[in-house]
Amino acid sequence: MKNKSIGDYLRRFSVPLMFVIICLICAPISGLSPNYLINEIVTRIGRNAFLILSLLIPIMAGMGLNFSMTLGAMAGEIGLILVSDWQIVGIPGMILAMIVSIPISTLLGLFCGKVLNMAKGREMITSYIISFFINGIYQLVVLYLMGPVIPIVHSTIKLPRGYGIRNTVSLLSMRQHLDNLIPLNIMGVKIPVATFIVIFLLCLVIIWFRKTKLGQDMRAVGQDMDVSRDAGIDVERTRIISMILSTVFAGIGMIIYLQNMGNIATYSSHSQIGMFCIAALLVGGASVDKASIGNVFLGIILFHTMFIVAPKAGTVITGDSMIGEYFRVFVSYAVITVALIMYETNKRKNKSKAGMQLALDQEQEEANG
Amino acid sequence: MDKSKKRRLIYRIAAFVVILLIAAAMFIIGRGHTVYFDNKMPENVGTEVSVPYKIEVIVADKTVAKLKSGERGMADTMGQNFKMQLLVTKEKGGDAARLQVGLKLPYNMDGIIINLPALLAGLDENAYLSEFVYVPSAEEMKEEEVVTDDTDGQMNFEG
Amino acid sequence: MNEQKLTLKDLIKSKAQEFGLPRLIITGFLLLLLVLSPIVGADLPTQISNIINRFSWNGILVLAMVPMIHSGCGLNFGLPLGIISGLLGATLSIEFGFEGPVSFIMAALLATPFALVLGSVYGWLLNKIKGGEMMIATYVGFSSVSMMCMMWLLLPYHSPNMVWGMAGKGLRTTISLEGYYTQALASFLQINIGNLTIPTGALLFFALLAFGMWAFLHTKTGTAMTAVGSNPDFARSAGINVDKIRMISVVMSTWLAAIGILVYEQGFGFVQLYMAPFYMALPAVSAILIGGATVNKASIMNVVIGTILFQGIVTMTPTVMNNMIHLDMSEVIRIIVSNGMILYALTRKTEGTR
């Protein structure tokens, strides 16, 4: 693992490099002004960083990319829906929504952790299916229970038929309240200072957490479950805690995300959030088993530059606006696919390197056959 | 060992209580209201009051409404202590009188109508303050199709 | 299975265990729906022909799961790749101007080379990443679907029945198969008894492929496939070329998916492009799991039972619930049941594949 050559570095940074190239080609073609681009990217850092940071802890615990971060997103949405119905507005509304979301996220994270403990070795596909499964439960709650069981008063939120939540819930009363709490404008670039402070605090928490006993245990579990178990670490509990933390942070992150957007798409806001956050993290040079705070920010900048620039560039090149849209979706998926493939091949390579002669023979045999 | 467990329990309970207190505080300070200002003759009051030619309503250093006689304006506010400045012009071309008004809003009302002439005349609360009941338009009450399609969100991600 | 003397009680218990609690619940639920439907005023024969019809549409897509499960590649979440091959065949067949039932045969023939090529690449990739198949399969499917989204716009199709009228290029999101192969199989030897309609041709076609699969699994290659799936190390030491067998299974699965989508289209009457194939793997996966398959074990019986149960619930719940309580919760129930079933299968301890 330790003998890093130039080739290893190239491989490690191949995805960010590719994105730098895509952005450099597309940005001039798109014809967007640098000022606009910088403004957009700063906004998007504020909007997404918290969500993406929530992915770091499960990676530390060796549970791979947490596709079930959508669970937290759903909890955050439920918090916001309730708070809007109670007519609690502004920053207090956000704080209350976070407080409401935390118990829900904790429960969902607990469920998720327990299920993932039963599916060791295939955490990612399982967490991916969990997100679909819980989406069903979410729809059950939001579409049928809100109204008759969970009281919802306002007709702007409730569907006219008397139960269920409308397709979009307006968050006008807290739209960008956090972003504009401490207004700052540098050369035409609006900087959401308060949001950045919150994100910075989470970064500090993550750095501190790594040094705690629990954080150390988590890293040990991520390295090798059996060894950690022998060392007296409660592996199952540690993994569950990592899922709970990730889900809770994702819930808070979703609230920050939605306050910037200004409305909730009740049935679709959360569904893609996991995919895009994971893609952004991977673009920043993270892998399935290794991710840092630096990856998060580099990832947001590169991924979102591509996201803004690609449709415009696509329209200019092909004359069809849809091409660029499809292109960026394709790139998002392709990035995740490539990252997963690299992770699995590296895992195999390391295994065979460390393995016995038998394993080496098998590799050779496979290569020949 | 037992002692540290006990201490941990105490910490947890304390944290829980603190969070509950924060939540309660948020409920109180974060309650949003929409305040509507009417510059017209109050109904069902009995006494006649004079309706000024024009009233400017200033909330938090921002002019939210300039109301000629018979008009209505609105402002969103947070919490129950509502402060506003009124610039009252009695007659056309006359001088504007500035006055500071502080009101206590009832917690359970989303929308509140304040009849400014009645307020200025110094009538009691149920004369100038009434609830605004939101009546959704026919457009809003039209049944909407709920879209829960899995593939729907693929393309319109705002990032 | 050990040769032990079992009492009747044990036998029932073990049978029930083998059948699995979730499946028991789902079967019970479907039976309940069937009993309820005449009571709440839904026409039973219509309901049953609906189920049979939906079975005939979806059966082959579910059957496509079998080879990869057998060879230990797990559940084929990469089904959209095969579906895309089928869509290429379908659109090319229309583009070349074939009409009527012939267009179905041509679509199948044209889809085959795509399925073989894409399947081989896919199989090669899955051989590189043994152990992480399912997650990567999912994302191979997603990438290929979004890749094809661009292609449907860019490829030089011209048939006026398929391209956008205004622009004159770029395929439409849904293409009607009227005049092409709609009901091409279903109308063959179709039986009509009152409200009961049986699409004999489509069922026969499914039976043919299912029989083919069954027969294949009993050939030398087929048994080798099962051996690879249950214990790859043992299979390797027995002289079986594991990678080659896995490759064959992936290609078969991809080809079946291509044919499966064509059969689906002939029943449904439309070709759906762009994002439509995106999540098509999930219903097929959960159907075979509901039928009693596990991550590394599946039989033709699992396919048949699973498809009937899954499609039964999907078609019956809306009508029964709507008639009963005027509340259509079928969509939510479908999501919870199908994904819950996949979760259940993923969390069960299985040896061999991970």
C-alpha cells in the first residue's frame, strides 16, 4: 500500500484531472461569464457541502459510499414540512426543523445500521435498496398519514383531498435566511457567511471526531473487522453509530440545502440527492474506502462547474439543449461506475498481492484464460 | 465504573432537556405571522373614526406599505412582539406625523388584520385586531396529481 | 439435505421455512385480494386475465435473472443494458421498414448482436470485479441508460413514426407499435372466454424460453454454471474455466433481457425510450426473489411463481383498494413490498457470493 509511484498518483487523481479537462474545454464554449460561474459555485458550496460531508463517516468505518443518506434527507424534509405547517419561520424554523429531524434520522440510521450489519460485504447495494425501501415508507407517511394521523392544518401544504402533502411545499418564509444572515459581497460575489460557518464547524467536528476513541475504533473497524473484534471493539455498535451520525448530518444538510432552494419538491427532492452527492465526492478524488474533507470541496467545485457548464456547452455544440442535460447525468453515473470499478479492482489486487502463491497462480490462470 | 455511567446518564438527560428547551424557545420566537394593514373605516365598531388620507407603514426600517384611504397592505413578521412606525398624513398635502406602535400579536393566528384608523383612534384590541382567514382560491383547491415517479427526478436536478 | 427421519410436523415446518415467511405473507395477501375482488365488485375474470397478460409481458425479463444467479454473479441489476440492446433492435427494425409480426422477428434478430457484444463487455467487466458485481451492475445499467439518452437524440433515425415531428430528428420518448408488432405474440392462438383472455402465443414463447433455460441448466455447461455459482474454488479445481462460464451466463442474461423487453413491448403496445429502462431491473429482481430465489439460487419455478405473485399484487391492489376504500395506495405498497423483498434477500446469510 505504501509504495506510491507516479502511476498510483495519476490513478488516484485521474477522475479530478478528467473533470478539470472537461471544465476547461466546456467553460469557454458555454459563454458564461466568470463572475456568474464563481457566484454559482460559491452558492453551491454553501448548498451542498454539509450534505456531502455527511458521507465521510461511513467511509471511515469501511461501509463504503452511503447511498442511504437519502434517509436523512427524508427526515429533514419531514421536519421542514411540519415546521412550515406550524408556521415557525426564519432561522428558528430551521433550528426547529433540525431538532424534529434528529430523532427521525436517528431511528432511520439505527434501522439502516442494523440491516447493513446483516449484509456485511455488500453494504453499498444494500444501502442503495434501503433508500428505495424507506422512500416507500416516506411516501406512506407523507401521502397518507399526514392529514388524518399527523395533523396538517394549512391548505397551502395539504392536498385539497384532505390528506397528503402537495407536490411542492414553499419555504419562502425561510428562503436563504441562513445564507443572508451575515451578508457579505466581495466584488459581486455573494458569500453565504453563516452557512460557511456552519459547514466549517462540521469540518471541525469531523476532524475532532477522528481523534476520539470512537473515531479511532471506527477507523480500526474500517481497516479490519476481525482484528478490531479481537481487540475488544464492539464492531456492530460502532458501525451502527457511524450510520446514525451520517443520517443525522444528512438530515441537517438537507435542511440547509432546501433553505437555499426555497421550496421542497416533496416526492423528488431527496431521490437524487444521494447520487449527486456521491458523484461530487468521487469527482473530488475520493474513493470508496478513503475520503477527506479536501475531496469534498474540490469535488463540489469541479462537479458543479461541469454541471453548470455542460448543458450550455452542449447547446452551443449540438444545438440541442437536452444533449447537455443528458451528458451531465451520464457523467455523474459514469464517475460513480468508474470509481466503483477502480475500488473493486484495487481491492482484488491488494488481496492477491498479500495473498499466497495459490492466489497468484489463480490470477495468472485467469489472465491467461 | 458505576459512577461514570451515572454521570453519563445525567449528561444525556441534561442534553435532552436543553434540546427540548431550545425547541420550545424556537416555537415561541419563531412563530411567523402575516400582518395585514387596513386603512379604512372599521366595521361593527359603533363609533365613527376618521380615516387618514395616507399611511406609510415601516417595519424594521423598511417601508412595507403606502396606504391611501381604503387600501390594504401586508408584512410578514416573526414572534409576537410586533413593532412598526406609522407615517400618518391626515389630509392631502398635509404634514406627516410619525408615531411608534408596539403590538402584542395573538400566538394562534396566522393572519392578522390591523385596522389602522381604529388603532390610531385608540379603540380597544377587538376593535382594531381581527383574524384573517385564508380562503384558498378555486385554482388552489383543484385536485393535483401527485407525482411519485422514481425516474422523474433524474433530469431536473438543480444541484 | 440430510437423510433424517422427519415427523410430519417437522416436514411442514421445514417446508414453511423453505417457502419463507415473506413469500407466505405475499401469497396470503394475493389470495386475500382474489377473494375480495368479487366482493368489492371487481370482475374476477378480467382481473385474472390481467394477471396472465402481465405475466406474459414480464416473464422473460424475470427469466433473464436466472443465469447470472446460477453462475454466482448475483442479481442482475444491470438488466437495463440488455433492455437497451432490445430497444436498439426494436428501433432498427422499424427504421428498416419491417411491418407486422415480421418486425418482431427482425427486432429480435437485430437485437441479438448488440446483446452479444454488450453482454460480452459487461461479462468481461464483471469478471474483473468479482465480489462487487451487484453494485457495479447497477451503475453499469444507469450509465448505459443515460448514455443512450444522448444516442437516441443523436443517432440518424429517420422513420417518421419514430422521430419528433417538428425537428425531424431525435427519437420520441414513446413510440407506438400499431402496425408493427403490437400483440404479435399475444394474438397468436388467443383464447377468449367471456371476459377471460389468454395470450397463448406469448405464454408459449415464454414456455419455450423457460424450457430452453431448464434444458440448458442440465447440459454440461449448465451444470458447470451451477457449480461455479455454488463454489467457485471447487469448480476451478475441477477444471472448469470459471471466467468463461460467468461470461456465458452474463451474455445469456443480457440477451434474455433484450428479448424480454421486446415481448414486453408487444404486450404493452409501445416502445419506451430514454429514462424508461432506468429502474426496470428492480421489479424483475424483486419478482424472482418473491418467487423464492436467493442471491445465489434460482429455478424456473421461482420465475413463474414470482412473476405471478408480483404482477398479481401490482395489478390487483389498485382495483381492489379503489373499490374498497377509494384510496389508491397500490404504488406505495408496490415500492415497499418489492424493495423490502430485495432487502430481505440481501440480508440473508449466503455462502459463495458476497
